[in-house]
Amino acid sequence: MEFFCYHRDRRGSSALRNELLQEHWSYMDRYAAGMIARGPTFADHGQTPTGSVHIVDLPDAAAARTFAFDEPNYQAGAYRDVQLRRWRNLLGRTMWDFPGGRDGGNRYLVLGLGAEQATELAIPPNSDELIAYGPLLSDDGTIWIGTAVLLRASDPNQARAVLAPNRYAETEVHTWAFGGRPS
């Protein structure tokens, strides 16, 4: 089962996150085999961390809750909240398989929260810039509640345009970067 996890930073927690960085990476290393995508979100044109995205394949919902809530930054109080949802990998690849590579261009997380029940979510045309794309689902995986997208785009407005505005009650756009240990 695939899960989307977004830990949102508590304001002023950057120093704590920096202090726990090695512990965070060591924790994530335990989940490397199932990792589909990961990385921090930012405000201020990439200067201020605002959260941490992980899309990971895990055995079940209990394992997903353990993943989200045993994370060192969460345990230390660096995060103000956690969004944890079932997810389905419509691209069938990891971020490391993205043809555009790890660097170059602006990267974004786009979250669309559904206004109504969706039919089947389709991959948008011109999907060359999509890094990860899939529906956010209810805990049992049967009800669509939104969409999570990681993509490369020229600016936040272009990133937002990947989701049809009439289909979503709310859309968030966050600057995002490929995560993991530096090579």
C-alpha cells in the first residue's frame, strides 16, 4: 500500500530540525526500499523549511502510522501536524526515475483537496514534468479526497495549473526539493 505523508513544520523549528538531521536520515534509511519520493518543502524562495514530504510503500495503515509518528522530528516536536493518506502511484515510478533528473528547474508539491467525489483520476496531458502523481484516498482506499503532485514547473502558478480548479475545494502549492542524503 502506498501512503502520502506530509509533516508540516512548527514555526521556528528549523534549528531543531537541523540538530536532528542525521537522526532523520538514519530513520528514513530504514524505509529506503519502499520510498517513492521524499523531500523538504520551503517558503521564502527555498530559504525557510516548512515541512517534509514522504511517499512510501508500506505493508498496511498501522505501518504507515508508525512511519509518520515515530519519525524523530515528529517525536521531538518539530512538526505542527501530519497529513497521512493512502495514495496511488499513477506514474508507476519513483522520483529517482524522473527523466528530468534531480537538479534543474523549480520543483513543487501541489495538494488539491477534493470538492466532490471524483470519477477516475487521469494523468494530465503533457506529463513530462510530473515527478509523482496520484490520488489522496480515504483510509480504506475507496474514496478519493484529493490529489498530491510533485512536479517541475516554471513558477507556482504553472504548478497549480496541473490540477483542474473546478475539481478542488482548495489547492496548496509549496516549493519542494528532492530529499535524501546529499551525494
